Amino acid sequence: MRGVMSHIRLCFHITGPAFLCTLIALSAATAHAQVFTVTPEGLDGKYVEFQPTNVAISTVPLTAHNRQDLLRFLQAEQGFTIRPLPISTITLKANGPMEPSGSDYINIIREKGLAAKAGERVVITDVKIDKDRIVLEFNGGPEHKHKYLRHIEIGVGGMTTPLANDNGQAPTGTRIALVFPNAVPDMTGMQVEALVKPIVDFNLKNPVQAYADALPPWLRQKILDHQVLVGMNGDMVIAAIGQPRSKVRERENQMPFEEWIYGEPPDPVQFVRFNNNRVIRVEIAKVG
């Protein structure tokens, strides 16, 4: 079938051990090619960037009544992650930086594991309000609920029973500790959500939009425009154009690759070729 199709081909180039992917966008109107470069380091590097919020906060301490309202508002709230979340605790200073940050943030994900990828839906499963912080646990948190009681057993004679049992599954959630300079101020749940927006956005209702918002602006727009670029990973391609109709694994010049196929004749068929989870070729074939 592909032999009778005319092809619009996006070429690629790889040099050296550092995987460098270049998109050549062909224009029907001109022969000029616009070149984009995407590297794995650049795609991961965006997560070391952090823009603090600027939310107006009261200087009055949180009242008992509003404390209860805050707990009710936040419990079971759902949002979408703006960045990958580690199976660990993130400390976020109100209108300030977060810790860990920079390369340490990437390292903690590699060390502790990934609780959620960028653009995934998460839910608040526990809320605690302490003197100077609001602690939000997502998807069960990063630790067993009774991590100390698990090691204590009681019993009579030779029979003992642990005070707390595990379900056998390792924790897979994350925790955000929102820290204030002094006491937790009098505030609403919407203000809390605005303060943690650099990490989790509670206003987004579309996972594709949430995933795209975690990317650089030019790449975000390509995904929202349903365009695939050489250098994208599988998650980006799915966010841009959805799941493929089929997948084929082959080899070319001793290089293994996986081809994702979209569409069926007589409509245009798009072939997206991957190597090591990076797009190395995008090909659109039309019957004719």
C-alpha cells in the first residue's frame, strides 16, 4: 500500500552519543524549511525551572471556623500535575521557592520513584493543618499511614498481632507541605490551590491541556495543534494525536524501531517512527 502512496516526509539526523533530533517542517507554499531541535536533556530540563506565585495572603491567623472550611474544601479535590511528582515530600514556601528544586528535584524522582507524570490526574487523600504549614497528601502519600505502628506488635503468650497491617503494596503518592513565614493565615481553599499551582493545577479539567502546560510554550502549542515533532517521546505523541491504530516493530540498517500507524486509506496515513522512545521520523502518506 505504501508503494502506491505519495509521501510527505519529515527527515531526521542523529549525531554522536547525545541524541539530537531535528524536525524539518516542510511548507507547501515555500521551499524554506524551519528547523526545531529537541533533546532529552532539554525536555527534562524544563522541570528544574520554577516560577513562584504571587497570591495575596492575609496577615490574620486562620480562625477555627475557616480551618474546618479549609479541611472540607481540600479533601478529595482533584487536579492535574504540572510537573512529574516524586514519591517523597515537596516543601513549597508560600509565594516562594520549592525544595527540592533544580537538579535535586530530578534526582529525588530518580532516587525515590515517580508518583505521577506531568499531566496526570491526582487527588488529595489527606489534609493536615499545623502551626505554620498545610500538608497535602496526594494519591495516598509517600509513606505507609502507620509507618511506626507497623513495627509494634502486641499479644499474649506466643501469639502477637501488629498494631497496624500493610496491604503489601508500596506507597505511590506524594506530599506537598505548603509553608508560611509565621502561622497559617486566614485563607480559603481556592487560595491554597492558587499557591500550589506551580505543582498541581486544580482548575484544569483536560489531561491533554495539563500535560501541554508542563512543556515549553512552543512545544505546548504543537501538541494543542495536534502536530508531532521529531524528538517527542511517546507521551507527547499520544497527547498530540492520541493512541495509534496499530504498532509495528522492525529493524532498518541494524537499528530497531517501532512504527506507530494512524489512519486508514483512503484517508491519509501517518507513520510515526520511534527509537528509544523518541520520534526519529514522521511520515504522512496519501493515496494517489
